[in-house]
Amino acid sequence: MKQPINRRNFLKLGMLAAALPLPALANPQRATGERLLGFHNLHTGERTVLPYWIEGRYVTESLTEINHVLRDHRTNLIAEIDTGLLDLLHRVGAALGTARPFEVISGYRSPASNQMLAQNSSGVAKRSLHMDGKAIDIRLPGVPLADLHRTGLTLKSGGVGYYPKSNFVHLDVGRVRSWNG
């Protein structure tokens, strides 16, 4: 049965495009075209690939879906993810020559979740940028963790934490800094 082309089906078509590698020399900050991002939330199993920015404008429906997929999986609370973080992730994918979905360990964190994590681990900031939707813990299938880490450092767009034992990289759009966990 042929499905009608509506906004939802159009966004799903973006999944096909996201599976293709981005050209290595693409300029992700140009004012025309579209920017795609994909996410696989490892805690909820949810996946999405969609254009979040088209022809110089952020796509409200896409941002809403991204906020949902990156919600606090412990409390189910949803918060607005900073578009600067999304742009950083797009730049990371472009620099690595891939449009594969990011595997998400942690996106938004409610204050209650963050407090619980901080009490149980010295590696969690009491005032984490995760609580502001400005940080994400990720890995990228097919990309060595060291390469993801190095790319984050090279872009100098915020904080970069390297957690090879836990198999993830932290990226945020706070002040430029780096650390190993």
C-alpha cells in the first residue's frame, strides 16, 4: 500500500539520506540546504533520523522529536535541547565524514537524576550542562572512540570528556575545556 507523503513520512525519508556519508569537504554551516541528525537512545531503544534545520531555519517538529528522544530516561522528563549542541553534533558528523546516528548514553538530565548520579559517582558534575540541554554523552558506530574524542577537541566548541572505559565521549557547548574520565 502506497503511503501518502505527509510531514511524518517525509521525515522518515531522511533516514535513508542519513545512512549515506556526508562529503568530507561539506560546509555544514552554510545558510542553504538542510542538516540531518540521527539518534539512537540506548536506554529507550528509540531511534530517529531527521532534518532539524532546513534553508536557514530550525524545524520545530524535528526539534520536538529530538527533545523527546533525548529526554531523561529515568524520569521521562523532556527539556529543550540547545540548538548549538545540535549544530556541534552535525559538525562532528561532517568532520568525521558520516551521517550515522549517534548512540546516546545521556542527553537531558533532570536535576533529580543528576543529583542521584552525582551522589553515586565522582565523575558527574553537580551543576551539569546536561540539566540545561547543552550536553550529551555519545558514541558513533563505525567510528573509533579516540577519533570522536579528537574531533570534539579539534572543533573547540565546548567541553569534551573522554571516557574510554565506559565507551563514550561527552560533548557540551559550555566553555572550551577537556578531561579524561
